[in-house]
Amino acid sequence: MRIIMEKGSRSEIFLGLVAPVGIDLNHICGLMDDYLSKKFKYKTHIIRLSSLIQNIDGIKTNIDDSSEYFRIDTGMRAGNEARLISRQKDILAKHTIVEVQNIRKSPEPKPESVYIFRSIKNPHEALLYRTVYGKGFFLLGFYSSRDKKKAYLVERQGMKKKEAEFLIARDEEEKDKYGQQTRNTFYTSDVFFDIDSKDFENHLKRFFDLIFGYPYATPTKDEFAMFMAFTSSFRSGDLSRQVGAVVSSEEGEIIATGCNDVPKKGGGLYWPDDLNDSRDSVKGYDSNERMKNKIVAKIVSAIKSKAKEVKISEEEVRNIVKGSGLLDITEYGRAVHAEMEALLSCSRTGVSPRGGTIYSTTFPCHNCAKHIVASGIKRVVFVEPYPKSKALELHDDSIEIKKESTNHEAKVVFQTFIGIGPRRFIDLFSLKLSKGIKIIREQEGKAVEWSEKESSFRFPLVGMSYLDKEISIGAKLSQGGKNGKKKRKN
């Protein structure tokens, strides 16, 4: 194992971009290159995942550059094919890591270099980068409204409306096991940007200032509240998932918190140090899943009794029922949802949520949505999508997604979270608890001066922490052929 320290603190930096179809990444990369080169004297190296697909053995799909529609369509199909034939959902990321080694042209790090991986479409790709580059990697998620994305593809890329709509829907989440999962990748980002915002460029610059140790940036109201929502989720002992929520007043004060877990007598939720803790994790089963299984069993029994000549297994019936959406029901669960618990906390303490904002780690389900509307909440901010929610379908009279409503009447606005995400909140805002270099704001009672030219990357990497991992990935690809599969011995 080689121990190689970076020159000073001008360590290599690794950035991953996750953006849906319909966002101009050329423009974004141009802004990043301009700011990093002029302000911090770093050189950017942009590596497109799609450009390396043809390096993989067995790919039959050729990238068609005759039009933007065909380029994106064939690129998606080729990417899916690459993941399928290799049986590796992170195969494209592995090839980009080898490309980093090719760019260096040396076994040692290349100081003052930023490697930008464009564009990440699968959570496993992001996970690999985090595993290899650790604190030196940041995943940047870029958001734009559906209308703006469609307009970009139609007006600037010359697509037909149906072509644009098809690609946007397909890109978000494909049913194929090895397909693209842009939506699920986006919510794992470290930082979230809204390219439709007039402040987009300033937000991008703020992020770079933070990773280069700017000591005076503090969290926005949304960033702080969403971090608190994720912190609240940690106390959930629910068997299926952890969800957290907080309610803030119109002035941005946190007035209530909540998570998804079982309620207890007297109000609130169980704590692990309660003598009579009766959460699902203690009982050992999920009541909602148990009830759904009973429903399926009843349906199977009814079908068999009415049509004895029909031979059908319980598994076949379950698949039919699952496709109907019946198994998406949640009302048999004992746990109170996070958003509901936050609103109930308001009622227990006598604080009105009217006019405030609710921050949830996940898009609210339709059951929570109707109570959110009734509570007088004006705005809902979320990170993780929840496709099963029928909130917009059932309450289109009262709910709108930001910037996509054609009805100008006042509604409760549901919007994607924008800002520094909870994953790197402490790293970027804490002076001492960060995994990076400690930040000093004052000396002898005076504020410390900070300048881009004299700044250093706050999260310098040690060579042994990632170079050997890169070499290992490259060696495995070489041993197993370009697609990473082991060759059979004759």
C-alpha cells in the first residue's frame, strides 16, 4: 500500500452530476469550469459516462447522433444494455474511474484537478464514487420543472412534444432492473440546485466557496429545517423506512418535529427507554403487511371457491393484485406518519401551523396531504419522491407543484428541496465537527480574511484512500474483459 499525500491542500476533487433529460448540462459545466479555473485555479476534466459505453464488449446498440432525440434514446438503450450484459449496475462508473487514471497519465494524483462525472443515472454509480473517493466526492443534483425541461427539448433541441414527453418519463424511472433510475439517484445528492431559479449561478458559486473553506456561509432556513427533518427521522424504529418532518412558522422558526412510528397513550410516540415500548420493531411484525397478506389470502380463497376448475396459485393472485395498486394501501399500519405527527405535535403544544411550511424527507402520501391542506400549511418541501402518493391526483384543487400550475389561485405549494443536503450539512457548515479541515473565523478578535486564490480544498484526499481502489477496479475490468465479466476457462 502506497501512502501519497496531496501537494499542500490542493487535492483532487471529484464531482458527480445527476440531472434529468431536458437540462442543459453543457451550460452548467461551462459555468463550473469558468468559476473553478478563474477563482480557484483548478482545471476541470469532464468525463461523460455515455461516451464510454462503446468501450464495453458485447454492446450491440450504436449511439445514433443524427438527432438529439435519437442520441438520447440510443444512449439510454446502450446504457441499459451495458448494465444488463455485465450484470453490474455501476459498470459505467467503473469505466469512468479508469478514465481518470488515463487522464492523469501518472500513478500519482494530479493536484488542482476537478473530475466531473456526467451524467449519473443510477444510485449504484453514485455509491461506487462515494466508496472510492469518500469525502472528496460530491453528488450534485440539478432540478428543473417538467414544463421547462419539455420546452428546452422542443424549442432548443428540435424535438416533437411527444418525443420530449416520452424521454422525460422514461429517464425518471424505467421498470427494467438495469434501467435508468434518475429520480432515485437525484434524491441521494449532497447538494440540490434549481436551474430555473434566478439565483442558480450564485447558489453554484456558494457551493464551491464552501468546499474551499469559506468560513462565513451559514445555512438557509430551508437547509436548516430539512436537516432537522432528517435528524427527526433517525428516531423512527419503523420496520420499512425512516421518515422525518418538521413544521416551521412563517418566520422560519421550528415549531414541531415528527417521525413515522407507533403512537402511545397520552400523546406522542414511543421512545426506546419507555417501559412499555410497543413499537413494531418490538412486536416483530408490520401490521400493514400482515393485513395485506390476509386480504390476498381471502381473494385466493374466494376465487378458488367460485371457480374450482381454475387453477391459480397464491403467488399469481398476489402479482395480479399488486398490479392493481391494492397493495399500496397503508391504512392498516400502526405507525403515525411523520407529517401527521408533526401536525399533531402542534396541536398538543397549542401552536398553530397555519401559514407555515412543513419539511418532509419524503413526498407526503395522500393521507397526510389532506391533513396538510386542512391545517393551513402554505408550503411543503420534500427530498425523496413517493410515486405511490395520489396527493396531486386527489387534491388538484388545493395542491400544486411549484412552477407547473396553470391555475393562478392560491394553493399549497409542493416543491423539491434546494440547497446543501443533509448528507454533507455538518461537513460544510460545522467549523469543528466536519470531516474536512477545521475552519477558523477569527484571530485576536478580528474576522479572518478569506480569498479564493489563497484557499484550499477543505476535504484533501490521501492517496492510499482512493488510488489503490482505482487500480483495483481497473484490474478487475481488465481480468474480466471490458464488461467486467469473468472469462471462462477452456
